[in-house]
Amino acid sequence: MKPSLLALGRLRTKEEDGGALMLRYSHILFEPFLRSLNESVPDMLLALGGILQSENESILCLAVDLTMELVCSLGKSICQYHVLDILMSLSCLLPTYKVSVVVSCATALNRILTNLGAMSYQYSEEVCEVIVKTNLVRSVICVMQGYGDGSQPVEYFSETACLLKTIIWRWPSFRYHVWSNSKLMDVLQGISARNDTLNTRRVLQLCSALALCGNGARKILENEELVSKIVGCTGTSHLDSVRLEALKLCQHLTRSAEVSSLLTDSYSEQIVQGIIGALGGWRSCSKIVPTDQIPLVMEAFRAALITRWAGNHHFFFWSNEIDRALLDNLIGNCSRSDQTRGMVLCDELIAKVYDNITNTRPFIWDILGWLAAYCEEDFVPKTTGKLCCLDVLIFCACAVAKDLMLKRRSSFSPDISEAEPVARAVLMLVTSPSRYIALKSKSWLFEMARPYGNDGLESFLLFLKLIAGGDVPLVSDNLQTAINLIGFACYSALPDFQKTIVKKKGLQMISDIIERCLKSDIHVSRSTIVSHLRSIPEEKTCCWNHVGDWEGGDVILFYCLQALSQLISFSMLECNQHEITSEEVVVSDADGLVEKLQFILHSNSSQGPKRYAAYILSFFGSFGTQSKLGQKMERALNENELADLQFVLSNGQSLRVHSVILWARCPDLLPKETSLKDEQESEQNPRTRQEVRMSDRVDYYSLIKILEYTYTGFLRLEEDHLKPLKILANCCRLKSLSLMLHRKLPTWGSSSPSCDFTKALEPTESSCFDIILEAEGSGGAWDCSICQLSRPHVHAHKIILWANCNYLQALFRSGMHESYSQIIKVPVGWIALTKLVNYFYSGKLLRIETDCTWKNMDKNQQLLQLQAYVELSSLAEFWLLEEVGDESLDIIFSCLEADQKISADIIHYAAKLSQWKIVEVGVSSIAHLYPKMRHAGDLEKLSEEVVEMLRTEYVRYSQKGS
């Protein structure tokens, strides 16, 4: 039989008799194998690979159909065979545009790629190479773009869309070519608007795969009509299969707070209603979630994890009774029954919790915790009749957490995998900004812990002692460590246990654990210790930034800081009232603790630990974060020559300030009549300053401190001066400072206040520009909304430049002609100039994101971007900008390492600017290509010195290789 199969593959099918032979053999040879697949499958695949190259249309159609049948019959077992050849043949056939061939090819290709399963890296690259060689993605896109006139069958689009989804799901490098194709995105939008369930599902699935790319998600959200259809598909008017795919897509579109806001700002209510509808759609016909509804309910719970981000969707969750939906899924559909209204909060209720078999409890606890964390201070839940669903949820969470944290195994025996989510939820409940939720949670938690006295607390303190002393590895069991630290933090939030914790050196032990975390550089993210948050293995994301939770990869450190934040205020108060001695209060080395907290603030830690570190430091008189930009701007506080405002206090004291600083950071301090016209007059007469008389309620010291925070983002303050500064900060609407002065716990999900003046670059009537920075080169046609200058330039402020650059500071003070000029010529191009100005105002040099957009960017565009950093590196030497120089080199080196194709051009440009560090690194990265470059003539544009460096480095490389 084998020779027959192989001969069949070698037939040249232009001849009619060959076609007849093929038809005859098809029934004789293939039907038995489709019934009983054995060792002949490799030969069959080889034969089909040859036949698929036929030019006879009838034979080709039959061969494609038979291939599809074989592939479908093999199922997952196809991964055992060599399929690269048949992949190549099928991929080459797709552009034929014959409907039957396209559909069968797409189906067969999709089945093969789907059933290959987990592939080795090498094999995955070989399959990817086939896709690239045959231009498969482009062919599929062309086929899909041709679908729209209604003449093709539904399968024409559905099968090709399914194939494209499979490809970009597994190989991220192809996603750019899909989402950047505006015509295809329009086709997807058009098809989603039709009343076609199958293809609507295919569009949703394809968009889900695209949204695995952060740039792809943004591109989807730019199409308002498509987004409106996606959100609409979550509604109850659609089939469950469509709703399920829409909810999955919403999950992918809300991976980060930034991208999530693009969706929730416009569609919060519809999304929430879709989620609530899926969570509770079963309640009208059943007491528990029916089996066929479980997949939809699970996707709704995953979509509801959007509660981890701030936004107006929280309001809609509460207004749509999310607490009732969570409770019904937790204890069954009995929240409306008389039985539940009369149910005592006791073991009977907890038994119903443990009867839940849908694996939704971890999601319920997470959602409950995040909802509580984002509540307003005056939040009060709705109550229907005698039942308050939120109260019942809080009680259940506290009871389950008590069982798990105190290791009391009742007859209900909760799963250990649930311990972290429920314990974390309770911690978020007791620290909620809502007075109602926090008091209710603390009350019930204390009532449940009280029968055990200090026994439960002692077990946590023993654990802390072992960890703090190094007797137990810090991450020997990440899950158990996290649970114990959360449990201790919960005890720390209960006033009745705080004094005991402080007296038993709880603060000192927490401080020691923090030190161990910082020294060991241990990073543990929450998704690594709880199973319900883990992604599907094949789900490869790309181009996403800031997708982690608030605690990021520092959960151990974060929970330590949360416990410390609950104890520090109590210990300080008790010490001031002499209830306990100062030795018992904080730690043996308070200065050491402050250093650790300041280290966290300036490290690469996540925002959660940073916010809690800043909060704790406020009890030591430090408010805000000391940044490099803030330290530079501190010099501007005492600079009077460039000041254009003068504050005069009631006692006659005065302070000179700069209106641009106030406009960017504290506009409420500006007089209402300040305008651009005033500033233009002051340009003509720099000594003219606008005088502003302050209220007699403003004292000199408080005003100085407000200005210090405005200029630097940081201040130190003695406790005695706290009250008047609180009042002034509130009047100035400095919310970030006011929260720190009132020592409010950090708002969940918030970022550390930064010292940033980029707002001053916005062209408004209060911009107060007094200097122009002009770039080199003509820059083509140039249009400025502020002036008539025809060359590329940026309007800026002398005081910002003065504070950030020693060279410019010396220039302004020199008394030379340039010091009086309104235009400073900067020896860099326009791109470099914009990056430099942004650095002066933000303290950060914008970096190149080497994402899919960068990788697919035109080479000349890439060169322009990199050349800007070469120019900045050169300028940094002349203008004494060491940080700019170091950052520029780091950016250039990382790009040269990632892409050697542009190294030669960057080497050439860097050599022209005498940037030899860049030349050396570039030469090292392409030394192995020296022979090819010499043969291709690529060395001709390089100088002799650079060519010699390249030749020398190649000799060294060759010697290492041999």
C-alpha cells in the first residue's frame, strides 16, 4: 500500500487520466485509513502534501477535502506526525479564493495548528517560519477583506477568522499585521453589526486574540462602533455563547488601569449590567447555578475583576446590586426567601457557603474586597426589607477567614486555596475608606476572634518571630507566608489587640522582616500563589504595561507594610500619652526603619508598597517623596531674579515666587487676574512683579511649607505645625498633601504623588512662557499656535531650565548677550529637543518601547528615534547633564542589543558626533557580521577608524569561537 500512496503523491495532475486515477484511488485508499488510523498516516500526509501541489482543479478540491477529513479524524494525535510540508501546501492554496478550497484549507490549517498542543520552542519557530514563508497571515486577511458582499457562505468568513485567531493567539509577532490593517478592522466592525450569531462570535474571538497585545486592545477601543457592539453582546438579549465570548473580550480589554479606563469611561453601565445579568440570570429558575450556566457565570466573575481598577463602574456595580448577586452565588438563590431574612448569622449560613461547588468563592472574595477598597467614606449599602446583603457577605467573609487563619477545621473544612482570597478580602474590608464597612468588619472579626483570646494572635507572633530571626526561609511557602502576614495585619487593625502586639515587639519583628525582604530582593506576585488568577498557558500577552495588581511583585513586603500602617498610629499615640514606653513603641532602630521606608520609595517597588511606605513616613515628619527633580527645583525656591509674583503677608513679610510653578502644581495660589498679557509685560521689564496680598489667616511658616511642597513634592514638618498646614492645604486644594497631613490610609490603586511640571507646557493663557528653545534643521513646514517663528522650537520657562541645567543657569547669570536673548539655539534635532524639554519638566527621559509597533516600524523612523538619543548623549557632555547622558546610552545599548540591523547606521552617526562609547558597543554587537558587511559593501560608509575597530573586534570574536 505504501508504494501506491507515494506514487499517488508524485502524480502530475494536469492529465485527465491522472485525475480519474486520483478519484478512483481516493475511495480505495483513504476510507479504510479514516476508519483505522495506523502507521500509514505519515505516508498519507506525505502523499497529500504532493497531491496538494496539483494544478488540476477537480483533483485539488478533492485532495483538500480529504486532507481536511484526515486532519479532523486525527484530532490531537496529529502532533505525533511531521506536518510542516502539509502546512506549507495548504498555506500556499489559500490565496486561490475559490470558496470551497478556501473553507477546507482554513478548516484543515486551523485543526492542525490547534491540535499541535504544547510545542517545543524549536518546533514552534519552524511552524512560524512556514507561516512567514507562505504569507499565510496576509492571505487570510485578504480573504476576510473580500467577505462582505453577501455572496459567500458564512463558513467563508468564520473558518478564516478562526484560523487567524489561532495564529495570533499562539504567535504574538503576527498581531501587529492584523490590528494595524484598518480595512480589516472596518470589516470586523461591519460583520459584528449583522444579525449573524456564528460570525459575531468569530469576531469576538478574533478581537480577544488581538487584545492579548496592548496596542491591539487600544486599536480596538479606538473603533467606537465596534466597541459599542462588543459591549452590547454582553446583554441578556444575546445567546449565552455570544455573551460568553463578549465577557472574555472585556477581560482582555481591561488588563491595565489605563486601557481599562478607555472602555469604562464610556460604557461602564452597559458592561456592569452585562456582568450582573450573567451572574444572576439563573436565579429566576433555580436555587443553585445550573450546570449549563456555569461557564457563563465563571466568565462573568472573571470580567467582574475589573473592580480592581478605580473608575465610575464601581458606582454602577453598587446601583445594580452587586452585593445581592455575590450573595446569591455564594449561598444559593435564597437571598429573596423568608428563610434567609430570618436566618441567624451562624454556622447554618456558613454551611451554605461551603456547599457552593462552583469554584466561584475566590472570585467573590476578591470582588468584595476591591469593592470595599474603593468605597467613599460616607458609603452606606442599600437594605431591602430586613436583609442587608453586604452585611451577610461581610459576616461570611469574616467567618470563613477565621476558620482558615485560626486553622480551626470545622465540619465544613474550607479549601486552603481559598484562604488567601478570603483573608485578603477581610483585610480590605477592615481597612476600607467606608466607615460603615470598616466598623462592621472590625466588629464581627473581633467577636469571632475574642473566644480564642490571644491564642490566635500568639500563633501569628510566633510565625513572625521565626521569619524575622531567619529561622524559617522567607519564601519557603509563599502561600502560607502571605496568609500569616494577612492574618497578622487583620489583628493589627483591631484596637483591642494593638497594645498586646506592640508590647510583644510586633513592630520590631515586622521591621526585621521588611529588612529581609529588601536585602534578599525577593519578588512574589499574587498570581503566583493563588490559582484562580493564573492565565491559560498558551495565552501569550505582549505590549502591555502596568498590568499587575497594586501590590505587584512585592506581596510579602506589601502585607508587612499594611500591618505596620495599622500599628504605627496607635504606638505613636500611646507613647505620647505615656501608656507605653518609647522603647516598646516603634523599633530598636527607628532611624533604620525610616531608611528602609525611604529605600522603598526610591526603589522599583510597586505603587502599593510605595504608598504605604510614604504613609508610615508621615508619622516621622516626612510628607511626599524626595525626587531628583524635586531636589533640583528646591534651588528655585530661593531664586528671586526670575520671580514674577510676590506674596505679601499681613505682618509685612514677603515671599517671591514663580507663577509657572504655581500654575503647574498649585493653581489656587495664583491670583485670578494673572494672565499671559501680564507675563509679556514682565518680559519687557523683568524686575516688574505682581504683588499679591495674603489673608491674615495665612502664617509665614505654613505658606513656606506649602511652597516647599509645591516646588519639590516633599516637606518635613514638626507635629506642632500640622494643624495650620492642614487648613492651608485644604484651602489650596492640594489633595495629595492634605491626605498625607490628615494621615488617611492610601487609596487603593493610587499612585505616589510625583513632582511634575509638564502641565506648564500646555499652551494656555496662564502658560507664562518666557524663553524659546530652537532645534537644529529646518524641520519642513512649521506652524506654531503661540508665535510666528518658522523653525522647529519649543516654548519654555527660564526658571525650569535654570533649576535643571547648570549650563543654562550659568548662561542666564553670565551677563553675556545670550543671557538676554529670548531664543536659545540647541544643537540637537527636533525629536531630541522634545525629549529634552520633557525631561526638564518631568524628571524622566522618555524611553523607546520596543513593542510590536517599534519592531514593525520603518527602519528610517527607527533611526530617527535612536539618533535623537545619540544627539542627547553628545549634548549631555556639553551641557553637563550626566543623568541624560547615562539614560541615553542605556536606551541606545538596549536597542542595539535587540536589533542588530540598525547598528551600522547608528555606529556611523555616533562616530560623526564623537560618541565613542556608542561606537564601541555597536561594533561589539555586529562584529560577527564583518565578512558579510565587507562582501556587501556596507563598510564603505564607515570611517577607516571604525572599520579598523570592527575588523579588530571580529578577529577577537573569531579567536573566541575557535
